[in-house]
Amino acid sequence: MSDAPVQKYFAIKTTVGQERNVARMLENRLYGQYIASGETPDGSQAVGGNIVCAQSFTMVKNLPLKEIGLYLGRDQDMAHRLRVILNRVREDGGEEAVHESSFDPLMMREDGWQTIKTSKGLVLERDKRYSLILSAESPGFRWYYILKGSEPFQGGARVSEDGGRTWAAMDYQFLVRLVSVTDVASILILPSLKGYVFMEAGSKETVAAAIQNIRHIKNRPLITVSLDTISPHLVEKPLIETITPGQMVEIVTGPLRGIVGKVIRVEKPRREVMLELKEAAFQLPISVSIDAVRPLESGAVPETKK
């Protein structure tokens, strides 16, 4: 059986008309959840052959690690893969590997952020120090750095020119992202349910933490909803399936555009509705294509200019 958490849907109350903005902010917060040394590079350092590079850092919180982002480049065509080792630094100064992987240079189309997948279940612990070491059998890679790293990222860069036997401390930080795992599976906006954003997640606590300090979210308790509740709204039914006799509609195309009528019969096979026009001198029913009408909310009649 799968050990994945059971996903639930939670309704988040928002300002009507701001659902898309709220969803976009939630996406940025959840799917871009990471700790980084910086974003924009100031320079780069060669990696490969006898040159080995390392970036150490101390975790400011527990972080279930999903992947590592490295800002990499290349000088030439590389014949070997980049070796990536993540070590935990012990209190006695020694190091023990917690993850090891490699990066295929064929995956790098251009200089920039590259993704290194990590072992499932790997958690970086708060207040523990780690060291990320990059090496390759032959030269060709470049690891970009930033002169002044971000404040939450506490660490230092080192470079060895003799294969890792001796190290020199650098006055910059290599560009690293530590991307966190999240149990949020999806964020939904349903046009028929205005004023709500729906989040599919494993727990209410995850959602409550995600919506903190986001504009246009109402201070209301989270509502747990079932998939059966929202599934009818996931696919919008054609108007011909939902329109009913007695409903008021407005003609939106053709010479009768703007005229309001009441539906007296629905012809589904022909995709037509028979209308009784409200403003006609004689109540003579006419048939109109379903594509030429729009329903009026609560039977409202649009105002006409005097």
C-alpha cells in the first residue's frame, strides 16, 4: 500500500474577483518553497579535474528535501558527469554522506539553474551543518557564485585545486537552492463558485500555514469539502443541458440583439430554444439557436436607456 498522505480538499474564502490572484500567490509560495544562497550570479568558478568546490550551510529550520538547485555553466563539451555529494558535518568536524548523485551535462541546455533530485525521505535538520561538494573527472563545468548571499543562508564556499586534499576559503557563496517537499497536490479555481479557492492537501495545518498573510483571503475557518461536492463544477455543462423552460434569456447576436425573452421550450436535438419575446407587440414564439442567447441571473431584465 502507498504511504502517501490521504489528500483532502479545503475551501479558502477570498474576496470575489480576486480568486486568480490568490491562487497565483499560493502557487508561488508553495511550489517555490526553498532556501537559497542567492538568485543572481556575480561570477563563476571552474569545477572538474583537480578542482573541487564546496558550499557549507547551517539549516535554520527542518526541511524535507525534494531537490537541490545548482546554478551551473560550462566552458566546453564535458565528457564526464558532475558528481554531487551532500555531507552532514559532525560535531568533531568530520563529514558523513547523506546523499550522493550525479548530473548529466547533456541535460544542461544553457547556463542557469539545474535540478538535482535527492533521496526520498531526506530531511535536513535544524541547526545542523551540511557541506555540498561538486567534482568531475574532467574539467568543463562552472559553478556560479554571489558575492553577498541571502541572510537566511549561513555558510561558506571553499575551493580545492588538488582534488580535495587542501582547501581555500572563498569570500563568496556558491548559488544553491534547497527545495522543500510539500503535500499540496493542486490549487483549483472554479468559475461557478465565486469567492473561493480550493486546495488539495494532506492536512489542514499545511493549508493554514500556506495562506498566512496573503491578501484577499478572508479570516474564516477552513472548510473541508469532498471531491463529490466540487466535481460537478470541474467541467462546465453546455448551456443546452442546463437551460430550462421559464428562464429569462437575452439574445446576444443578430437583428434581435438585446431583446429579452422567456424560454417556453428547449429543443436539445436541434440545439434551439423557443422564446416568448418580452417586448413584442404580439406574443409570437420564435426559435433561436442556443449559441445566440445568454441566461439572465435570477430572471433579471437588463435596464434600457431612456
